[in-house]
Amino acid sequence: MYDLQYKKKAIKALAKINEPYYSNIIEAIDSLAENPRPYGY
């Protein structure tokens, strides 16, 4: 499993996104820690 680190600039940009998009994006980013190269990419 990989360790993900968010930059301050990314955190600020994500904070401006409304739900449900915010939680979907965070979930997708966090899933990259388990599988950084999903099938088909």
C-alpha cells in the first residue's frame, strides 16, 4: 500500500468543491493508495 500526501494547494482546491462530488473525488484519490494503476489505465 502506498502513502498519499496532499499538497496545501490541492486541499484548498478540493475544499471549494461541493458534495457529492467532493466525497467521490476523495474516495477515488484514496483508492489510488491501494491500486495506483487501475486496470485499463
